[in-house]
Amino acid sequence: MRKHIEAVNNYWNETESNIHKTVKKPVQESVKKYDDLKSLDKLYAAQEKVNEITDVMQENTKKMLENVQSVEVSFWRSIKA
């Protein structure tokens, strides 16, 4: 009886190992493929570009407002002096 139990355990261990070997490469390829959605989905790629441009524009606007504020402060200081 013990031999039969060991045989069953060995079978499952070998089967699991074979499944792992068989599935490993296709899964790795799929993960690599879908890891970069920009290359698969044009809409996603376009949205990413829009997001990048929006971030740049927001940063530029922030700098512009800081410059305007600086100029206003300088202006009011010059008037008081």
C-alpha cells in the first residue's frame, strides 16, 4: 500500500513539474507582451501621450503663475519705495 501512495505522490510531483515546464515559456511571453500596453493598444498609447502633454502643460502653467506673482511682487515693492 505504501508503494502505491508513493507512486501516486511521485506521479503528481512529476506531472506538476511537467505542467510547469510546458506552461512557463508561453506565460512569460504573454506577460512580456501585455506588460507594454502602448504597443498593443493605440487608444492606450494616445491616452498616455495626452497624459504626458497634460503634465508638461500643468508644470509650465505653474511656473508661469509663479513668474507673474514674482513680477507683481516686484512691481508693488517698486511702487512703495
